[in-house]
Amino acid sequence: MSEKKAERHLPVLENADIRNVYELNGITVTEGYVPFGKFQTYFRIAGDISSGNPPLLLLHGGPGSTHNYFEVLDCLAKETGRAIISYDQLGCGNSYIDDCPELWNADTWVDELSNLIDALALEKIHLLGQSWGGMLAITYLAERTQEGICSVILSSTLSDSQLWGREQHRMALQLPEKEQQAIAEAEETGNYSSEEYLSAISHYMQIHCCDQKYGEDAPECLRRSKRSGTESYVTAWGPDELTPVGTLADWNYTDRLHGITIPAFIVSGTEDLCTPLIAKTMYDNLPHARWELMAGCRHMCFVDNREAYCRNLSDWMAAHDRQAVCGVESR
């Protein structure tokens, strides 16, 4: 990895507090904050936001996972000539706060997304939501607006929390009997801290999500320590991926997907937490959708097969750069 300070030649970001500008592997990276009520939202821009090509705005998972893993997509800034924008949602990473359980619901994060788009003056973008970030994208498009969105990329995500939970329980039946028993006991007793349960969930996530620990040959952003939003995850979702019992427990937009009329690109993996049933449920209900099922990939397809993921994403965005909806409100 090569990093050096860059000249402070910035696009017009009048509503942003720019904290750092540097060159990383030949790409200009701009970091800063935008105000969000009494809080701040951290953002990171790889590439030139004023290039004329619609930027790609990335919504990370969790809630509470941070933007870190999205840095593997910086290469798209060079390959596509567009800015790649990520941010830490309130409650994690550089936007960390805690002891605010009243904030951890979809409305907070939709408001934050809308605020960020306005603050960075993003008039025309592609929107990519990974896991919970896809839920956030769907909510934004269904409840707020599709104006200015060239396309949406729904990466290993869902349209129904309870369907997700049922599919996780089905896949957990493939675990060794002892691990199944540990998960069942945790759900029965409410004790999600036993060594047996934690070992079982770690094994499940290793199989279907991502490596629980990355080696020295992995990209630095995957090895970097991060400040996860544990409170926001547990409050909004639940104790684990199998158990949606938080404020998002009843989140279900399947019947409203038909109202999302912009092009939608669904991406999932054959070993993914997002099972083929979950992905096909979205595909069947979105009017203008394509679905790419990536062989051998888990929940982080962009890590397990970054080359194919980026190639598909680059081709998709190039084909839909001019298709932003104008003047369409979702309600």
C-alpha cells in the first residue's frame, strides 16, 4: 500500500468539514464529516467527485459494521473514472456514539443518508447497499425518493427480516449437532454469551459470511481494527443473524419493491447468508432487475471474488449512468 499527502485540490464540498486529503495507490482520498443534527457523519471519497461520472455511494452492513471493507472497491475510482463514496453510519466507526438506544431504527439511518446526499450535493449517483445497507437503500427508495438515482445495487441483502431469520435457521441445520444445540439453548435461555454458543456462531459466520480473522496477505482495510456498533446492531437487529428481534424485526418491503422503478442489480453468493430464496424474492418483485449469483462466494462477495464483482459492477454502472430518474418522489 502506498500512501502520501496530496495537494489540497478539492471539489466544492461547501457543507463538509474536510479533515484529510492524501494519495493512496494513485487515487486521491478525501476524508471529512458532515453535520447530522447534533452529531457528525464521517465520509470517505476515493477519486474525483467532480469528474462528471455519477459517483457510487456505498451503504455498509450491520447495522454497525463500518465502511472499512468497502475500501477494497477503491480500484473502481481508477477503472470507472468516478468517485467511490463510503461513510460510517451513526453508531459505528468514525461516527461512533453509544448509549442512545432510541436512535437505532430505520428512520435515523434514512434521515442520515438523505442528509449526506444533500450535504455532498450528490445530484446523480449509483447507490449500493450491502446486507443491512441494502435494507437502508430499499427503505430510502420506497419512502423518500428515487430522484437522481441512476441504479441501485443490492448486494447480499434482503427485503424481509423474518424471511432472513428463517433462512438462517434452515442453513444452521447443516452445522454439527453440538453447535445446533448451543444455538438452540441460547435462543431458549436468552444467554448469548456462552463459549459454546459463541463458537457455534463464529463457525456459522465463517462458512456463510467472511473470515473471522484475515491474514497478513489480506487487504489492510480487512485487517484494520474497527469500532463496531454493537449497541446499534443488537438494538436494531438482535443478538445474531438468525434472530431478528430488534426494531427491524418487522421490516418487510417485499410488497413495495414493485414501486422501485430504477434499474436494480442484485448480487449474492452461493454460500451467502443471502440465500437464493432471499435473492429471488427481490428479483421476482423488482420491475427492472438483474440477478448475479456468484459461485463460491459468501456474504462479502466483493472480498471473496473482488475481480469478478468489480467487473460486473463497472459494466453495470456504465450501462446505466444516464438513467437517473428526475422528479420522482416515492410518496
